[in-house]
Amino acid sequence: GEDVEQSLFLSVREGDSSVINCTYTDSSSTYLYWYKQEPGAGLQLLTYIFSNMDMKQDQRLTVLLNKKDKHLSLRIADTQTGDSAIYFCAEREGSGAGSYQLTFGKGTKLSVIP
Amino acid sequence: DARVTQTPRHKVTEMGQEVTMRCQPILGHNTVFWYRQTMMQGLELLAYFRNRAPLDDSGMPKDRFSAEMPDATLATLKIQPSEPRDSAVYFCASGIAGVGEQYFGPGTRLTVT
């Protein structure tokens, strides 16, 4: 079945860039997503990328997609202490309007050192 | 500011008791998802609905769990009888079919003793 893999932990210094990586297995994935979860809260959609794109930028966030290697990354520029959270990568299974399920990775806990 | 709401936020109950969790999806959203999050398993999809009809509940233990949408503004997840292994955070999410993004509620933290 579909699988999404992420490293579990990442630690960076405040002001540096963070890069969170994700690999997925479903070659028919149409959309890939990044969610952020702060302690005690639900998952918050940060950004998503359509599979025919290589890159998407949104303020401090840059998403890179290598479809050949099934590799997705999220770069956070100028990382702040408020960025400390768990980041989930997710893929939308299959294609078309009939597919709604997302498969989530186990999340990467980002710790920002002041 | 449209949000998914969930009640209760916390629930502590004894093994064997019935638990009902409620979710109000964002107005206009026609897909609703129930997830369970634990440290060991991560985020697991339990069930999802489109236009109030259940599309997939294969992730749910059928003997004790049930999910319904009595109307477009309410989704429920029931556990009867509850067991300690059901202790987890249960999230509801809603979205629009075809678009794909899911918007999560704050979750219900369930503890079964």
C-alpha cells in the first residue's frame, strides 16, 4: 500500500533554514501536502503542491518536489522559535475527484534552538 | 473565521462505558474524516464521508466503533464499549470533494481507564 516516510526529529538554530524531507511511494499521487501541528492542537494545513509542479514558494516556505525520486521537501527560511512543531507530509491517493483520502507520514518534530 | 469544531475536548472514562465524540464541519464542506492519533501508530484514518454517506470505514474496529452523519452540520463517532487501548486523540477534518485539502478540528483527547 501507500507509504509516506519522514525523519522523526530535526533541530536547528533560530535564524537558520530548516529542511524537512519526505518520501512517498504512490506514483499516482496528485497532490502532496505539508501540515503543522503545535502541542495540543489539530493539524494546520501549511501548503500543498500539485504533482506537475517542481517548486512552490509561499513567503518563508518553499516546497520542492522530485517526482522521479518521489521526494518532497519543505524549507523554512529564517526559522523562528514559533516554528517549533511537528510537521506532517501527506499524499493524496490516486487521482481525480473520486479520491479523498490522504496518507500521512509519522511527522517530523522540529525543535528551534534560540 | 470558519473552523471545524469538536466536542468534548477532553474525555476521561472507565473501561466499558460508551463514548460519543461530536464534530461540526466547516459550512459548505461535503467531506468529513475521522482520524485517531497515537504516539505508536501516528495518524490513522478511521472513516470518511462524502455528502453524509460513508465511503470508507475500513480503518475502524467495527465491533465497537460507529460513525454517522445525522445531518450536514454534525458528525459523530461512538465507541461502545470503550477499552484502554482506545485512549488517543481523535480528530475530525472536513474538506471539499475534488479539492483535496482537509481542515482539522482541535481534537478530542480520550483517556479510558
